[in-house]
Amino acid sequence: MTQVAAGIDIGGTNTKIGLVNREGKLLKHTSIETTAYLEVDDYFAAMAKAIKDLMSDLGSDAVLNGVGVGAANGNYYTGTIDRSTNLRWKGTIPLAEMFQKSFNKPCLITNDANAAALGEMIYGNAKGMKDFLMITLGTGLGSGFVCNGQLLNGHHGIAGELGHTTVNINGRYCNCGKRGCLETYVSATGIRRTVYKLLADHLEPSELRGISFEDLNTKMITDAALRGDIVAKQCFEYTGRILGMKLADAVVHTDPEAIFLFGGLAQAGELIFTPTIRSMEENLMPLFRNKVKVLPSGLQNQAAPILGASSLIWDHLSR
Amino acid sequence: MTQVAAGIDIGGTNTKIGLVNREGKLLKHTSIETTAYLEVDDYFAAMAKAIKDLMSDLGSDAVLNGVGVGAANGNYYTGTIDRSTNLRWKGTIPLAEMFQKSFNKPCLITNDANAAALGEMIYGNAKGMKDFLMITLGTGLGSGFVCNGQLLNGHHGIAGELGHTTVNINGRYCNCGKRGCLETYVSATGIRRTVYKLLADHLEPSELRGISFEDLNTKMITDAALRGDIVAKQCFEYTGRILGMKLADAVVHTDPEAIFLFGGLAQAGELIFTPTIRSMEENLMPLFRNKVKVLPSGLQNQAAPILGASSLIWDHLSR
């Protein structure tokens, strides 16, 4: 018998669906267009059909243990997606209940960064750890906190929002409505904003001067820095300094064993890790210094969001 | 039979010792001078004798369930006091082991702010809550985080240090060796520093101009503000604005149901609560707004540190 959990990663454009075994191997996967369904019931039916088709492909000895879903604004306690800003269906979507009725198996939902944190704990570099922070650096900055072996959900199910802590109350405008949020500096979008700030402030020549804001991406900035471009290098210093400063606050709050960085910006390697670690240590009170590891995620591939979502089920069954 | 737990509050000058029942009533208490003992063994013997004497006073049907200790730098995991800066005995003091051997009962140690948090949960205004933050405003700013019904200890046993998060990296010098820590602004000492800053910056007359830094205390600033003193009022605005800003970070990290303020500064009531709550809400991303209560502690009396320490035992026995 092949024991599997379904993992679903709901994005604004695409929904990725996969079957994952207990060891974190993605056995089958597919994708549907999130935007192709006018009604949420039709969207749900398409996801349910996709899971059934994947199970058939896997063979008759496969056993589905449950469905885990990662989605922005996914609420673990209520099993719903609430007031999503990137989906067309408004209000509250009771997705866990819909899956439970359809499959008669546990369905658990959480936000995408919490799912990534569980994925890191169940399959990745946080195996065996009970206290760690997961930072996902994508278009925004997501984070999931694991404390005492459990995902930190908080009273309203929305804990672990490092991305919207304040760097500077008069700082950059954020999609959330505030100013100066960490994710306006530290994310794929944030680092592009920093390139433009530095190009505006400084006189140095830079290969980035020829690229429009829309065309610019983290890979280009990384490659420029590796070629010695001064502005690109400063850009990582600037980003790491801010990330380290805010990680220091999270460290004294939660005292983790390690912090994992996931996503495109983390793939810049030493360019981002070195200034981040330096700044974090400088901003820590001495009692906390040289205790917390800052490490790359062990889930560095495209399947990570599916793996993270599926890990909700293994975590649930192990309790 | 009267079931009691001993609670010990170790301060740099005095050590307060009491017997507390399950309902949080302080039945007997005494105090010894922390500084009167050259050797830690003699200090320990004096504490043990005090507990035995209090038990005798209570009568032969009293049952001791254990000894809880609150102390700066108390480590819950190791049961030790590590590198204390306010005690004369250096290095690591294995106090839990010493009490366990002497009484053959559980002995648990934690830092004073964590003890206060447990006290709030077991006896105070956090009864029934599973997610809350306790902020103790004394000479410094201590904090204890309760997440998912458990004290957040972290990987090294030192979580919940809100007082040493950074307000301003170029800010006030802190005893911890850093600059700009929250407790240099928000504490009995911090607000005195703020009075002096405002007196330096502004021209307004103020009754506080006649008081030396050494003589100044929170009560004087509170009374002046209540009499309409502009500098004293600004001082609470300034302090609340900074506290609210950093509470907002702690809220998005941990998503608590409530935050409790304890200690002299909290007794200033609306003077400190109003600007703190306003600033916290302004600094929260909209998803978190109007969800978290900021409340006075239910342990507003001199016995609170003993109660907090004793609650470690009831918490332990309930697991």
C-alpha cells in the first residue's frame, strides 16, 4: 500500500495539486487554472477531480490520508480562506468542509508560509527541530513560526506575520495599507524597489541602469552583484541589514534554534546570508548572540508549496 | 488538608518567600536579605529554613506541592540561574536541583517576567486564555509570552525578551550592551530618561524641572501629568507611542488574545494605556486591527512575584 497525502497550493493564477508520500516524495502532480472558474463550486469540483485522477494514476493500492491546502489568508482554525485579495471569490470559502464532505478524510488549511514551515519540519532541514522560523521570500515576505514543535497559530489563527512588522513608519507604501513594512524592503519586489532607490541616490555606473522596473528581477540583481556591480552589491547589503534587524526582534521574541530562508532571494546565497547574519547578530542582545543558525531551506524546488501543504496531513496524523 | 506551593522571588536586594494555595491566596510570607550571604549554600539554607518555618506556621495539615522560583536569568530548562548580573554568586547556580534534594518535591525556575505571565494565567486576568503577552514594567521591561496555553521558552529557554528589541539602532545606551532597546524608553528608568530628554528639548515650564534625575520616579510624573503638566503628559504620549509600535510587532508575530501591562508604569492608567493602544493599532496591518485587548494585570499588588513563582508548580502539576 502506498500511503499518500494530497497537497494543494492555491495561487492567484494557478493551483498546483500533488500526491506526496510520508518521506516527502512528490509522486504525481498536476495544475489547474485558478482564474478559469467563475463559481467557487466549479473550482472545487475541478480540484476534487484532479485528486481523484492522480489517485487513479497512482494505482489501486494507493491510500489517500487527507488533503492539505496552502493559500494566502488560509485559516487553520476555521478551515476557511478569508477575504482573499488574490482570488475572485469574495468572502469566506469553507474549503476544508468541502473537501471533508467529498473525500471523507481530514482536510487542513493554512497560509502558504505556515505550510512551508511544516514542510521544512516534516521533510526538510528542520527535521527534529522544535523551535524555528521559516521565512519565504517571494513577491512578498511570508513567515511561519514553529514553537515547541507546533505551528504558532495564535488566538485568531493569523500568527507569524513577520512581513508586516514595521521597519520605518514613514517608509515605503505597502499593499496592506501601512507604510514601511518589512516586505516592502525584503522580498523580490522589495529588492527591486531598493535597486531603484540606490540608482536614484548614487552616481556609480551600474548595468542595472538599463533595465526597467518591470523587467528587473532578483536573478538579474544577483548576477550583476556576482559580476561586481557596486549598486547590486550595495542592494544586497541594504536588504540583509534590514532583514537582520527584524530577525533579531523575532529571535528575542521566540528564541529559535534556526531560521530558514526560502525562495528566490535566498538563492542569492552568501550575497544575502552574510549581511543578514551580520546585522542580526549586531542587533541581538549579547545573551542571544551566536546561538541561532540562519540557513537555506531544504525545500529548494518548485514542488515546495505542494510538499508544505501535504505535510499538514502527516503533522495532523502524528498528534 | 491545605495544598500549597512555595513561591520565591529572588531580587538583587531582597528575596521574598511565600506559601500560596491553588486559588492564588498568599497564606504566609517572609523575606530574607539576598545580600547577607557570602556563600550560595548559606543563602540556599536560609531559603529552605524559611519555607520550613512558614509550613510549620501554617499547621500540620498543610502539604507542600513544590517550590517555584522567579529570578532574572532563571532558566526553565536547566533549572539554573545563569550569569546573573544582580547576584553576588557568579556562574551557574543549580537552584532547582538544590531544592529538589532538600524537599523531595518539584522545583521549577523561570525568569521573573515568565513567572508573572504564568501567575496571570493561573490566578489573574488571563484565566482561560491560551495566547497572551505579559509585560512587566519595572526598573526594566520584562515580558513573558504564552502561546497555545504554554509559556514560550524557546530553544535555549530565553524566549520572550521584548525589552531588548530595537527601537532605534542609534538610540539610548542599554545595560545589555546594545543601543536603543525598548526598555531604555519604556520602563520606570526609561520614562525618567524621557522626562530629561523632553526638558532638554522644549521650553515649556514644568514642575519636573525642580527634581533631580535620582529623585524622579514614575509616581511624580503621573501626578504631574494628572495636574496638567505639559511635559509630563508629553512624556506618556512619547512612551506609549514607542511601546505601541513594538507591541504591534509582537502582535503580528504571536497573534495574542490580550496583552497585560503590569507594574508602576501600568498604574498610570489611561495616561499610558491610551497612547499605547492608539499607537499599536496604527502600526498593525489591517487584518490584525481591533482584535487584541491591552489590559491591566490582575496581579496588581506586592505579592505578584511570589504568586507568579508559585504558579509554576500548579502549572507543572496540571500537565
